[in-house]
Amino acid sequence: MFARLTPLTIVLAFLASPLLAQKVDESAAPVKVVRAFPNLKITRPTVFTTARDGTGRIFVVTQQGKISILPKDQSGTDAKEFLDITDRVVYKDKENEEGFLGLAFHPKFKENGQFFCYYTSTAAPHLSVISRFRVSKNDPDKADPATEEELLRIPQPYWNHNGGAIVFGPDGYLYIALGDGGAGNDPHGNGQNLGTLLGKILRIDVDHHDQGKAYAIPKDNPFVGKGDAKPEIWAYGLRNPWCISFDKKDGTFWCAEVGQDIWEEIDIIVKGGNYGWNLREGLHKFGAKGSEPRKDLIEPIWEYNHSVGKSITGGEVYHGKRVPELEGHYVYSDYVSGKVWALKYDAKTGKTVANRSLQTESTMPYIAIGQDDSGEVYLTDAFGQIWWLEKK
């Protein structure tokens, strides 16, 4: 006798992830998310990072086009303006995936004063720009907007799925996360097309120049010299990566991939990897032309469905001292549900062993997650508040 399939059981089966079959610790962690810098608000903070120059300064980006330095004392009420390029950044509340989205300080920032920005430019509709800036010669807490040097222009067909995270890897190269160009279903097939930069992770050398470029292509990039493939590409098959980060201890390359219909996912990025979009969404076939699992498509290490959350916010691997229970865990969130988790991945077995929920004071749309120089992890929300972790 077969069990009767009710609409509810059909839905639950549809939403079940194969990862649940693994032995994954999903217990609540003895950690809560609490306010940091309680007297401070930053308008739509999209990046939280440091220069790693020995000063301990924390920099926060506003989506409208500013970089601020947070006060050293968490009870402070004022942030110091480091850079203002609002005159050249496009941001609209109804098209809120554009704006100032990425900031990365050169590994030798202490010596050369260089940092890099990703933003939507006023120069043309839906135009993404990656630029180099330099700190002022007279004030280390001020950058000079006049020093801007454009490295790369990326036309976007739509306003959404810009990605936007930029980070320097342990190898000293700049990695750039780009969405598929927007709309829905990847209408231009950009994810699987190596002839476009959209839907990709790029890797470039900002310290040298190739002919006709303001940067160089690392010779060991996986698609150098391969037909019409863009040589900047490091990995592909991505919909809207938000955000990317490297584990500061072991160099693992993490990527949170925002899904479309049902699944949000977390990927470990490797050289030349194809992450399946728009053939796959998470561990599942996507659309009429979608694919069953294939050896050439890399599956996520974790996924969750839209009954849990609907827009993943990528995070950082925790290496702080406030909550040693989370050492080596990847802290991430969901923008819509406001939930926060700590995920533990065993690189030796290639399996996720824990995905533990953290207690939150209230539901917040966490928009960015970053880390200070001591390894503490912070979250920012769309209301301009900053949060961090403490023991329950």
C-alpha cells in the first residue's frame, strides 16, 4: 500500500535537500547577535572591511557612494568620511542592486595607499566600473577622489544581479564577483557563456599592465588562450554572488550565491569551476533546459529553500576570541528572513558537518558581513545598524 501524497507532502518533498541526508549538526549555537557601535548608523552599508595596515581602522561603504571610518570607541557617535564619490555613483531605492558595492584595499596599502572600488557609474545606464583610488598624501584618513583610475568597465543589461564584491586573494590578485546581468532565468545565457564576464568570478593583476588594458591577466588563469573565452575568468556559472571571501587562515574561497525560484546556496570556489547556473539551482535541475548532476558542474556545499530564507548574504570565517565556539565556522545570513547561521565545512571530506543557528534580537535585513583585524565578524543591516557576536 502506497502512502497518499497530499499537497503538503509533495511540497515538503520538493523542498527537501539531499544535504539533509548527511549528518549535519543543526543545533542552536550558544551565540547571539548583538549591537555593535550602538550610537552609530550608516546609510545602507554594503561593505564592512579593514585595510590590514596595522592601524585597526574599520571602513564601511554606503551604497550611495561614500566610505566612512568607524570610531575606534564603539560608543562613538560619528564616523569619519574617507571618500565621497556620490557624484559618480548611481543608486535608486527601486533598483537597489546598483550603487557602491565593493571595496578592497591593496595588500600593500600601507606602502602604496591604493584601494579598489566597484560601483554603478553615472557615465552610462547600468554600467559597472572597477577603479583604483589612492589615499591623500597629507591625511591617512582621507582618500583623494581625483586619483581615480578606471581598470574595467562592465556594461550590464539590467539593474539587478550586479554581484559587486571584490577581494584580494592570498596570491595578491584581485577577485571580482559578477552576477549574470539580471532579469530572471538568465535570459542571455551569460552564466554558461565564457565569452562574457557576466555570471563569473574574475581574477586580475592590478600591479601590472597588459597591452590595451589597465591591468594584467595572470598567466595561470584557467581560460587564458582558450578560444573566445575571456581570460579574466576564474570561475563561472553564477547567478548573483553576494558576497565572496577568503578564509584568512587556510585560504578557502567562499561564495554565497543568491537563488531564484527555490534555493539559496553556498559554494567553495576553485580554479576553472562551473557552478551550474542556469542549468542548476543549488543541487537541483533548473528550468526546462536544466541539467541533472554532471561531473563538470560543481555542486554547493550547502543550500536552503525559500521556506527558510529568500536571499543569502555571504559572510566570513570566524577567527575571533569573543565566541571561540565558532572558530573556523562560516558566518552568514539571509536578507529576507533575518536568520543568521554558522556553518562548519570539513575540507578533507568535502562535507558540511554543522549549520548552527545563532540567536538574533529581532529580524533584520542583514546586507553585508565583514571582519576586523582580530577575526571578529560583524553584520550590517539595511537600516544602517552594525552587529557582532557574543556568547549567550
